[in-house]
Amino acid sequence: MEYRQLGRSGLRISVLTMGTMTFGGKGNFAMVGSTDVAEARRQVDQCLDAGINIIDTADVYSDGLSEEIVGEVLDGRRDDVLVATKVRMPMGSGPNDAGLSRHHIVAGCEASLRRLRTDHIDLYQVHEWDGQTPLEETLEALDLLVQQGKVRYVGASNYAGWQLMKALGAADRTGTPRFVSEQIYYSLQGRDAEYELVPAAVDQGLGVLVWSPLAGGLLSGKYRRGQEPPAGSRQLSEWNEPPVYDREKLYDIVEVLVAIGEERGVSAAQVSLAWLLGRPAVTSLVIGARTAEQLTDNLAAAELKLGDAERTRLDQVSAPDLLYPYWHQARTANDRLSAADLTLLKPHLNG
């Protein structure tokens, strides 16, 4: 297992992170999975044996049950693994049961610590943007938790580029902890993050954790043009996260993944994960599985290295269109582009 520095922090994490959104299966999360304590223990054992050193969860997953299961499974071996969780989403019906106010962040952290059976959270992530709470209040609340030793690092998730930069600027201005990472959706099926979020990570020294790196299973090789989706599958039906705007392009990507997988003797899923691990600023991929076979297959991706020709094939079939102002910059500003700019624009430059 390879370990990478998380942004500019001194923390090293495995290139694969164990995701736990399938733990519990309560409420709407039953559509994702319903892993019980016994199966969760088996999966955690398998991940730790493979070298994974970080587990990611969130208070909202199965209304806290995912955190409870993580806490139970890690009882007696908490020091063997880093724990990341999140705060922001509604955890009740009250007017202060959601958001990134000082009240909700502090209360949310205390509740997560109880469920996780631990005295600290290694990476505490704001789960979504809160446009109604002053950033200074949010950052000061996170700073308080860091000063109390309840949180060691802070990160963001699902921020837009301008929101992320605003938060980093506010942290620098107020002397509060900077986000060391951003957890974002990024895959061959959806490369939107390359417009702003990946360049921002390169420019600002943030680590990137990727959620749903297989696009909710769409890139597993099981969804093919002209074929019925696998029995029991949720994608392309009632579950629309991530959304699919161009189904034909998705199928084109899957065909290339399957072809490369057959040439290398590995699964399409492994090829998709390996492609992501070679992208700029990507630190770790959050993988979750509903079966032991899926988990075993995903873990093997940490050892797969793609060649330049294979990467080019995948880059080309999945390439995002250049939006404004990027197409204009590629034409008229290409004499003064930074490393961050080039993460998006390099393939579009002549020569």
C-alpha cells in the first residue's frame, strides 16, 4: 500500500480510504447498503490487513448508525487507524440541527465522539457549504475543537471553487486552521472537478479525497451499452447520484475500461481507480463495498499502474469540454500558465 502526504500537513494516509456509507442501512441509506456489525468488522479487518490506515464516515450516514458501527468495530484498536467524519447535514428536526454554526459544529462533534467511542477525530470535514453562516464562525468553531484536542485536522467537502478559496482566505486572515483537504466527487464519468477544484488543490496545497470514484458502480464494467443493468442494481434507475447527463459517453468510457481491463487481466473497476490515483493532487480514493468480492477487487487497484498509452485512451474518451474562460485562456494565455492551470489546459495546448 502506498501512503501519500495529505496536502501540506504532516499526515500520511493510504491511497485507498475505507468508506462506510453502506454501514447501517437506515432510512434512505438502505438503498446504498445495509452492512451490519459482523460484516463491517470483517471488512475493516480486510482493509487494515491490506494496509489502509484511514476510515471515512459521517454523522448523517444512517442517522449516526454508521459512526456507531465504526466505533464498535474499532473498540480496542482505535490507535491502529485514522478516523475521518463530517458535520453539516440535518441530524434532527430542530432549527439548529443542521448547518455550520458554532452551535451545530460543537454539538455535532461531541455526538460523533460519543458514537465513535473515541476522544478525538483525526480529520473533521465540513460536509457541505453553508451559505447562511459566516465563515469566521465556522472556522472559529473548528479552531476551538482543535485547541481542545478533539479534532486534529480539518477538511472541506463538496465546496465550489470560489467557496473553497473564500474559506482558505478567511482562515489565513483570522489565524484559524486551514483545510488540509477537500473530499470531492471525481471520476472518469464526471471530471467536473478539473475546472476549479483540482487546480485549487494544486495551487493551495490541499489533499484530495475522492468519494464515489467508481461513480456509484457505473464504472465497474457491469453497465454496458445494449445490456440490462445487473439484477438489484440501483444506478440508472431510482438512485441518481452521481447524475448521468450523457449516457452514450458513459458507455463509451466503460467500453475502454473493459478493453484495457481485459488486456491487463484486471477488472474495469481497477482500471478506473488506477486512472484516478494518477491524477494531479489526488491523495486517496474512498472505497466502499456491499460484498466481499467488490472490496477485494477494489483493494487490488492500489497495485495497478497504467501506462501512458492506456491513460491517453481514458483521457480522450472522458475528456470534459473546455468551458469559458478556459477555452479562451488556452488560446490567448498559454504563455503564462501555472502548474495548477495546466492540470486542465495542458491537453488542449498545441505542441
